[in-house]
Amino acid sequence: MSGLEIAIASIGAMLVLIYAGMHVAIALMLLSFVGVWMLRDNFQIASNVMVLAFKDSISDYLFGVVPLFVFMGLLVAVAGIGRDTFEVAAQIFRKVLGGLGIATVAANAVFAAITGISIASAAVFTKVAVPEMMRHGYTGRFSVGVVAGSSVLGMLIPPSLLFILYGVLTEQSVGSLFIAGVIPGVLLSVVYCVGILALARFAHGFVGGSAQAVEEPADMSAGEMLVKIFPIVLLIALVLGGIYGGVFTPTEAGAAGALGALVISLAKRRLSWASFWQVLVQTGHTTASICFLIIGASLYSRMLSMSGMPGVLGGWVADSGLGPTGIILLLMLVIMLLGTILDSASIMLLTLPIALPILTAAQVDLIWLGVLVVIAVEIGLLTPPFGIAVYVIKATLGPDSNVTLGEIFIGAAPFALMMLLVLILVFLFPWLATALV
């Protein structure tokens, strides 16, 4: 078999194995190992590639943000800060169907300006938002869908790790890319909120959240709401202020946020030794699940590169005679399709080296293109069979949750469509990305 045939066969086998129930990370690793073995006809080379993937894929300093923000989110949950925050949100939006969904989007938009990584947002808000939404009568699929959809804001609203990676690969200004992501990020947040209102109005069975689901909360005074909301505001101010004040990197801000959450938990006297040990164990379990997926995706992307598939696709595009618009549309389609089986960084590493020379020659604005690429990549976080944000949420919910993987994908589907709408708007109106640059 040729390298291209092996790559195509691996994609087909991937779909079969995942839909048969095999864990995504295991399927990625198995097919990558077999693929490299077949490509090089050497067991030792396949073994060495796997060892290198395990060693390099999660050793980057930036990935330190994952356990730190997972730890912070779990501490926030233990301290009851999440419940207090959503009680205030329920008070403010109590007459609006879908109000807590809107509050989740707003909170995730703020959190996005802290982490710069979607999987951290997904892990944190699964612990903080989902239990509170379900306690207020929202359906499980809508609760996790809101978290999955809004977690992708972490890669669009600056600072964003994907914009940093794109800037390195294309030699564009990371600062300009950050600025370019502001309007699309705000636009996506607004579209989410409008979409939630529409779902609550026309698909109430999907959303839930009826007033009869829980006891109607008594009116709170402004002072009571301030007392409840102050800890999370203080925590956000610590992390955001540290990043934008130049005091912290995002990873260091995660550490500062974890320390702040620990202090707040102790001050509220809601953290015992037993609960603290449980937080540490859960942080380890969640981080291990996330890292396992990243390792599998890294190994699979290496196998695809060795197969020569990127070069073959690039040659086909170059010979097709497509204009700049056609090439960009094809690139967006390929990125979204790859998003069903690969992680965000791997998609960019596979596609950009192929598309960049073609698009540069066509004088495409690479800053505008960067926003399109990031939105398209993030749609892949919500689509089956891979949808890494969905698997992060499932891993964070734990084995005892009665929310199935299929329900998470169903809940995230409306938000993936809303992201597609924003992608189309940015494509049709480039000034949405370039107006502030």
C-alpha cells in the first residue's frame, strides 16, 4: 500500500473503531503505531515514534495551564463559589428562559481572557456550571452543550494559544492576531446568547429550566448579591490583572488563580482535608485523561505527515486552478473535516504548511485568514467522532454521570452551527477581523 492509501485506510478504521466503542486516544495510538509500522516496514521505528510522541507532545510549558485551571475549578466548586455565582445569575436572569445558559457564556468569555486554552475552560465550567444548571432544571444535554460551545471562546478571545501558534507558523504579528480576535470573539458570544434565547423560546424541551424545577429563590438585595459574587470577581481580577498587567504568563496566572481559589476556600471554611485530597485526585484523573488525548492526537498527526498525505493534497489544490476564494473555502472545509479526528494544534501543523505558499502568492490577508482558521479549527472541537472539548467534558463529569457522550455531542450541535454562522460572517465581512488592527 502507498502512504496515501495507508492514511486514508487509517481514517476509515478510526471511524469504525471509535463508533465501535474504543476510546479515542487508544484508537489514535493503535492506528498511528500500525500506520508507521506499515509505512516504514520497521517495528523499531514505529516504537521510537510512539516514544517521542509521549515525550514531546505534553512536555511544553504551555500545557501546565491545564492541571492548574482544573485544580482552580475544582476548588471553586468545593468552596461553593460556583453555586453562589449562579444563584446571583439566577436572580438576575430569573425571568429569562435560558438565563443561566447566557450567564455561562458570559462567564466563559471572561474566563477565555484568562486561560487562552479551550480544554481548560471546558474542564473548569463542567465542574462549576453544569451542576448548577441541572440543579435549576436545565436538561443535561443543554447544560453540557452550553459549556462545550462557550469553552471554544478560549481560543478566539485573546490571549489565545492557537493565535500564538498561527503567528509562529505564518510569521505574522501575534499582537495583531490578538487584536483581530476581539470583535469575532465578542460577536460569537452575542450570537451564542441570542441563540440560547431562541432555543429557550422555540425548543424549550431541549433547554429545560422551568420555574417549577427548583424552589423560586427569594429576592436578594444588591448587598447580598455582592457578597456572593465578590470571591469570583476577586479571583478573576487576580488572574486577568496579572496577565494584562504583565505580571503573569497564562500558566503562571493559573498557579496564582489556584492559590487564590485555595485561600478563598479556606476563608469560607468549606475545605476539609478529605475534600482537599479528593480535589487533588480528581485533578490528576482529569489532567491524565486530557493529556492522554493530546498524546494520541500528536502521534496520529506524525503518522499522517509521514504518509505524505499533506503533500499530495497540496499538489492537488495547486493543480486544480481554484482562485483565492475557492482555496480558502476548501481550506475551511478540510480543517473542519480534520477537526472530527484531530486536535486543534495538529490540524494547523498539517494544513498551514500546505496552504500558506498558495495563499501568500494569492495575496490573501493572513491576519484575516488567521481568524478564519481559528474559528474553523474550534468548530472541530465540538464535532464527532473526536471533538476533544466534548471528551474533556465527559472525562470531567466522571464515570458516575448519567450524561452520555452522545448527549454531549447533541447538546453542542447548535453551538457548532452558531460558530459556522460566525465563520461565514467573518468570511463575507473581513473588516470584522481587521477593523481594529
